[in-house]
Amino acid sequence: MTNMQVPLIGVTAANDPAVPGHYILRWDYVRGVEAAGGIAVILAPTRPSRLAPILDRLDAVVLSGGLDVSPQMYGGGDHITIHGSSLERDEFEAELILKALERDLPLLGICRGMQMMNVVRGGDLIQDIPSAVEGAVSHNQPGRPRDAIVHSVSIHETSRLYDIVGRSRIDVNSFHHQAIGAVGEGMVVTSRSTDGVVEGAEIPGYRFVVGIQWHPETLWPLGPPFASIFDALVREAGVSSG
């Protein structure tokens, strides 16, 4: 790539269970990348053989949120609360993560995206927080605005995430009923909510492999610390594009 080229950031799209044959992606992922100085490239599931030429053109990847990861991906049972699973998306994103790690491409996993990172590394998921975690705080906010703050998270001060947001505790929004259970190989937990649920994880030893359970793509207009997450990703991506 030529010097000063704007970093290209791939953002994964989701299958739309309400409209079979369609992919969807909330616009705020794209706007968050753009506000940080990158260009968002939407990634729809494709055959693994086509991933290499795609990744040759990208400077970083965002694994977006969405509906539940299929239990088949981590040997779990079919819990009654699981909905919207798509093996097509799961298998595509699993291969995408593996190939991104092989290339040491900056990788940001948001909500479901972080869960996929953990599954690919051999971990599993808590399939339903309300029924599995005693005393769980509210991790979902139906009927409330997407930028509503619902709980706080603590952040380990030795983590890359702490370096990015510059705080050991922040208040966040939340849209999930699943979470990381057994932690995958090489994954390090960086953040938890007050009920102990994992809210952040990363893989040391790579340039940038960061996962968070909340949704900065909705909160970035508020500025730091939420915009800081996209800023850090695009800044790292710019190192490879320069």
C-alpha cells in the first residue's frame, strides 16, 4: 500500500433471520470507523478460499455484534433461549479470525464478535446469563435507547483495553444474554461487570486483538472512552497501511 492511504477496515455483516437471503449491518459500525479516520468495508460471509485476497486488501477487521453463536461451534446444547444462529456466519467468521491472526491483522470483536474470538480459541459460552449467573445485573435493555447506560465494568490496569480507554471503570450499554464461559487458549480476561460476567478479553502477543462485550459503535459520538476504541483500532491499522 502507498503511504498515507486511509486504512480499510473490514466489518462483518450478519444474516437477517427476519428476511431470509439478506445480510444486515447497523450503520453506526460504519460511522464509528469513519469518525476514527478509516474506511469501512462490509464483509458478507464467503467461501474460505476467497478470504486471502480480501484480507490482502484490508488493514484491520471488526467482528460486529448480532444474534447467538451456534452451540455447534463450541459443543454446547441447544438452550431454549438461543435464537438467530447462523452456521454460515459462524464458520465464515471463525475462518476470518484464524486468517487474521495468522497475518497479525488488527482485530476488534464487539459483543458477539468477542464471543466468536473465544470460541475459535477453544473456549465456550454461557448460553443464558439470567438463568446461569446468580445475581446477574441487567445485560440487556429492551425498550430503552441503544445509548442508554445500564451497568458498569471494571478494567484491568495491565490490559491493552485500559491503555485505550485510560480508565479502570466505565459505565456501558449492553445487549446480550450470552457471554464468555470457559476462556479460550491465549485469551486473557480484561474486564468484568459487577456480577463477574466477562466484559472484555484480548490475546496478548499480537499487534491488536481486543474484544469487548458492550457497544461502542453506538456510544462513540459521546467521545472518549468509547470513541477511543475505534481510534485505537484505526491508528493501529494505519501502521500497516502506511
